[in-house]
Amino acid sequence: MFLTLFLNANMILTYDIRSANEFAGFAAARPHKNTLALPTTSKAKEKNMIFYHITTPEQWAKFDKVDYLEADSLATEGFIHGSYAEQVDASVRLYFQGCERVLILKIDPTLLTAKLVTETSRNGDLFPHIYGQLNKSAILEIENRLMT
């Protein structure tokens, strides 16, 4: 007898539970030889994973008196770019050369009012994209980073 688990859109596991002492406990089940793990599993991101948006102090100041932020990319591309923690430094180097300072906004995706979509982008990596305004109430912290 087999038990199939759909862990998320990127991973499906099938367990052979006959080897688990006839249903004695799921912990003893072992993966069946036909377990399927889809190719993007190693790059998959959890839907509720903290992520970051990088902006300039000048862009931030434009939205000082309102409870949301819009990046220029919302008008030109239809979404606001985000990065996961391990992608922030590369994004800063690639897109903010020549800036004296940047602000790195730490965002809790569970607090967003706009739609969040994780999509393949630079180097085939997955990046978070906000399809709408970034409500400031979703921002947990702001790092003021001097560029060197």
C-alpha cells in the first residue's frame, strides 16, 4: 500500500507504508522507489518566506505621507521587485551602483495586501514580485545601507 503526499506544487512524495509494520506509524514509513521530486524543488520558496525590497531614500521619501510604496517598476513592468535574503547583496550590486545609500525593506508576505507571485528571473532563480502597492504595514524592518 502506498501513501502519496503533495507537499507543495514542487514536491510529491510516495511512501510504501507496507514496510511500516502495517500502518504502525507514519514515522516508520520509507520513501518508495518511485518517489517523484519535480526539478524545481531545490529552488522552491515557501509562500510565507520573508523577503526584501530594495529602494533608495529618494524613492522612499516620495511616499512619506501615505501608507504604501510604489516602485517605478510597478508602472513599467506591472510589479514591484523583491529578493530573498541570499539574493539581496547581488541585487544591490547589480541595480544600485552609483547610489550613496539604499534602504532594504524586510517584508512579511503574510501582511501584504497585494498579490505576491514567486517567478523565475535572473539566473533562473525564483524571485518574489508584488503585483500592486506595497503596504507599509507589511514592512518589518528597514536597513539603511551605506554603499562603499
